[in-house]
Amino acid sequence: MRVAEYGPEKAIICGLECKDNTEDPDHFALTIANDEPGYIEESSVFVDQQNKDFGVENMYTIRFKPKNAIPNVGWIKITYPTTVSVNAEEFVESCEAVTSASYKGENYCKLITESREIWIYDAFMDQTSYTSEIGVSFFMTNPDTNKETDTSEMTEEEKTAYEYGVAFHIETFTFDLLHDFPDVISTSYGPDAIKAFLEKAK
């Protein structure tokens, strides 16, 4: 399995569904503030599979280390390849993030199969920031073949899209709390303010 690693630039995220800041108070968009994104140490990224046979469901583990600190409200997004498949029910039971402790299950992992996204959140809450290795594990079904697709007849855009689609991608996000959740800052990351942030973000 190939892994593509990078840190995101400043952007807007529409939560896990598209929302925006309009007159409607129920609509809300979180601002991602990545002026110093949690770039990933390229040499630290590893993908392990318990079983490498074709078409077999097994445990995948992705390990990586950020170059700079991920704050306690940081999130991780993993985009998985088009060549693997995921059983949503088994994913929820198996998904585990290991930072300073183990965080497992639906309270810490969100799967969006339509966009092949795995979101990890609430896994850094026991400390102000985190700079050590991060491990994320989950059940996936291996590709049916390792045969490479011939890209010689593809346009550059098609080739770029193909190469993106057959790799894992890892991104880290921090949110503009001062803009969206000032209570988190004013209470020095108080538990009630953090809870309100997580409920809105999820």
C-alpha cells in the first residue's frame, strides 16, 4: 500500500455535512486555522496489514508522527484508497486511535464511505498538545489484485486523480476556536466548553 502524506492549508470545512454561516442559527461552518499545520514526518509513515492475501479482511494500522504539535482539539482525516473496501459496522467496532492512551469506537471515529474518509477526533484531549507517534487501526478488506493500471494513455489530470485514488492520505486539522468557540479559550479548555465544541463539530 502506498501512502501520501501532507499537511493541509488554511481552509473551510463543512463539518461532516455541508453547512454554512447564514441567518439560520442551525447552520454552522467550522473554520480550520492551519497557519502552522501539523505536517507529518515523511519518514515516520507506515502502513501495516495483518494479512496481505488478496480480498481478505484484516486489520490495517497506520502510524505517523507530526512535525509540530497537534493541539488537544486537533482532528485527523484519513482518506483510504479506492482499491480497498470497508464494512461500516465492523469498522466502528475496530477503529482505534492510540496517542497517549487508547481511544476506540464510535466516540472517536467517524466513517464516511461516500468520500472514503475516516475522521479521528477527541483523541488528544488529555493533554494540551501532542507530538509523539500516532497509531490508527481499523478493519478493511484488501484489494482483489495488485496489478497496476496502465496510465500511459491517461491525461495528466486523469493520472493525478488515479494516483491519488490508490493511496492513503493523511491530514491533520486544528480549528479556529477564538473565532468559532471563544469559550474554549476563555475557560482555558474547560470541560464544558470542550464538550460543546465536540458536539457541534461532530
